[in-house]
Amino acid sequence: MAYTSKNELTHGLGYGVVFTDPTGSTAGIPIAGLRAIETETKQDNKNFYAGFNAPYRTIAGAKNTEIKVKSYDLPDAFAIHALGFGLWFDFLIDDTTNYKPYGFAYAERYRDDDGTGYKATFYPSVQATTPSDTAEADEESPTGKEYEHTATVTAGYFKLLDRKPLFVKFKVSDKELATGTSGKALAFKKLFNELKPLVVEDIKA
């Protein structure tokens, strides 16, 4: 197969949903003002050498994945569930018991020579810290207040091929979404239309 270049390529972050209930009986919480997602994975492998310079054996270290989420929107229901906030009447206070795990999914819009569509990522289980934010002296500004929180990706309820994957990624075209018959299209609609987390049965062709 000959090498071909992609002459057109654009992307942009779009949908974000938080799932406070892994069973899906409670609808997910949309994050309408999602600004950025940063993923950092650390894994230190240890090599054992014998004789020449080639490693005799490599032992893989534990993988640690963190995501940083920046958003203009920080829904109270999400903050009370997972970000260390509590509710007292109509007042938000800190509550150290409210750092419960949650699922998280987001989608990026793409356009290239193959067409248009979405690239989706689903984290079955993450656990977050209290978000940071910045208050600045300014005149009335069209720029919204931005929040940032860091979450550690953990192995949760989601089990596939006798192990618990940290994430599920897939690409779905607008054409596939229009027909709605493929596994990827149905998975996308479940995440972002029905606001329900994926289960193992959703991962299919």
C-alpha cells in the first residue's frame, strides 16, 4: 500500500460527560464548558543486564495515568459527588468524604480526507482532587472563569478480556452516526445522547 498524506486535518474538543453512577440508572452530567483535556502516563520499567548491553529481562512497572480537565462549567452535582464539596441548604462547603469515583467521557470533532466525525474517549473510573481556579481583577470580560481538576485513572467495575482497562477509545464517522447501526455509533449515542456509561456489551463491531 502506497503512502498517502492527509491534506486536511482539523480537530476540536466538544462533548464532556461525567457519570456518577456506573450502573447508568442515573443520567450523566454534561460539562458544557469543557476547555481542555491533558493526559499524562508514567511507567518506569526496570531492565536487568547480563553480558553485553542488551537487557536480559525487563520488568514493567506499574502504570499511572492522570488526566487534567479544564472547563468553564463545574456542575454542582458533580462537585458534590467527586470534588470534595458538600451542600448545606443552598450553600457549597468543603466535605472530605465526597471524593467518590466517577466515569468520564469526552469527544473530539475531527475532519480529514476520510471525512468528518468524532474521536471519543471513555474512562470507566477516575478519582479526582478538588479543582483549582483563579480570580482576577478585570473589567467585565467575555472570557469565562476556568476551573481545573486533576483525576487519577483507576481500575473500576469495567472488565474486558479478563482485565480492567483504564480507557476505551474509538473513532466514529458522521456517516456511521447517521445509520446508527454499528457498535461504535451506538456506543457514541449511549455516551453523549443517552448520557449513560458504557458496559462491556457495548464494545462490539
